[in-house]
Amino acid sequence: MVFPHEVALKPFNKRLEWLLWEPPNIEIAAEVELQKRTDHIRKTSIPRYHKHGLDLLTQWALIHRQHMFRNEQLVLSPQQADHLLNRYNAPRIDGIIRDPDRLPIDVMIGGGIAIAAPTKEVCGLLTQLAHTAESFFPRDAINPQVNMDNIYHYLSYIQYVFALIHPFYEAVGRTSEDLLYTLWRRRPDLRNSIRFLSSTGLRDDVSVRDRMKIINRSLSDLNLEMGQNWGLSKSELQTSRDTDYLTADRVINKASLNNNSYFTGDSDYENFYVEAITTHVQDMLSTPQRALEKPPIQELAQNLANSSKNYILKTGDVLELKF
């Protein structure tokens, strides 16, 4: 019998073992472990990373690693684990930025709503985003361009672009929440006031779901715009009753059918789609001031301003950092 704390097995097999071990307690165990790690990241790791002067890109990779390391059986679904760790035989994905030489697959956002930036472009796009974030949130300094009237816009802009790049194979959402803390921590006037979404660190927090809906809706609107650029009408792209969002697959398949290429295998529309997503991300990175005015950033900023609150530790204590 292999128990959950043993780490010799591959994560997918570990998850199967967990399912054989007191199934009613699996979700409880998962919540306890995930919140424990989130507590540690926000209370201990991020201040420590800042103290030692780590750049943002390194911090984000380390945060992702802390969430995932020997923890895939909780973070990944069985399907995700099988896909990434068995089918592609990935030795590990914790803290690993998507790389075509390591695991040459592209990934979906929002459970299939959109295709993320292509793996081959991730390193360059993420590096540019990290440099942009460091310019808006310099370490132990204040960029006068970022003030209390617009700081939630800048935070939301960086989180939104991070989501579209989707730099890791999985667990990008929870990492993007901690990303907000790494930025806030760099402001000497604000670093001791922790007031962001997800007071439990769990993905089912209402404020987390609200932000996911805003991002997913913006991706659905982007899909609609893309389909119309390919000559499809709004009625042709109408979503079915079982979903609120227009998915990338639907747009690509409809465009392929309209051009008689769906059954011949000659469709280039998936490549066109990926190119369009890449261009969209590059435009947001090259013109951040214009990006701040886009509806999804405005909505996310308002949501963050409304839902931000003190981070509550599992013990019930409010996290207050004094340095």
C-alpha cells in the first residue's frame, strides 16, 4: 500500500492512490494543503524573495513551483495529470515555463475558450511582461505614474496579460493571484497592507470566480471579433444553450467549414487563430496605456477595488506584515 505522503510514484499514479485512500476525505485534504501552501507563499516566501532582490520573473516561477512541487495530485485533475505527465511523459512541470524543447504543446485558457499564446513565443512575451511590471512597480520605489486612482488598473492589466500568455502548463490562475502580491510588495508605501482577492487561497472564492468570468467573457468577445474578421456572421457563431462563451474550436471549425477545408485537413485557421492571439498580446505589451482603457481591464480593476480585503490565514488570523 502506498500512502499519500510518499513521493516515489509519478503524480498521476499518486492521484490514483489518493482516490483509493479514504475518498470522502480527499477534497478536505486538498483544501487544507492548498491553503497551507498559499499561506506560506504570501506570508513568508514573497517577503523573502523581495528581501533578497529576486526579479519578478524568478519570483513567479518559484511561486508556481511551490504550488505544484510534489502536489500535482491535488492541483491537477486526473485528465490533466494523464495528459501532461503520462501521455507526454513530462518529468515535472512545477515552476517550468512552457518551452517547445521540453514539452512542445500549446494550451487552452478557461477550459477551452481560447488558445493561449503559442509555446514558442512564451519566453519572449513573459520576459517583456516582467520588465513592464518592474517599470510600473520598481523595487522599493514608487512610479508616480501609478497612483491610488489607477493602481488596480495596472495590477489587473499585468494579471490579464499573464493569463493570456499562460506561461505554465497548469495552475496559472492561482499563480496569477500571488502575482498581485509580488507587485504590491514592491511598493514601500503599501507593502504592509495586504488586501487582495481570495481570502482563503482557494479557487472557488467568489471574487476569484468573478474575475475568471470577466476574463472568459473578454476571450469570448475576442473570438467573436476574430470570426467576423474571417467573414462569419454573428448568427453563424451563436453559442449553444449549454455555454455562455464562444470557444476557439467553434470559431476555427466554422471558418474551416465556410472555406471547404474542414474535411480535407487543409485548414490553416488554427494557425491564424494562434497568430491573432500572439498579435493581441504583443499589442497590449507595446501599448500598455491604451490597454488600460480596454473594457476587460476596466472591469477587472473595478472588481479588484471592490473585492480586495485582508488575507485571512487558515487559523483565522488576519495577515499583517511588519518589517
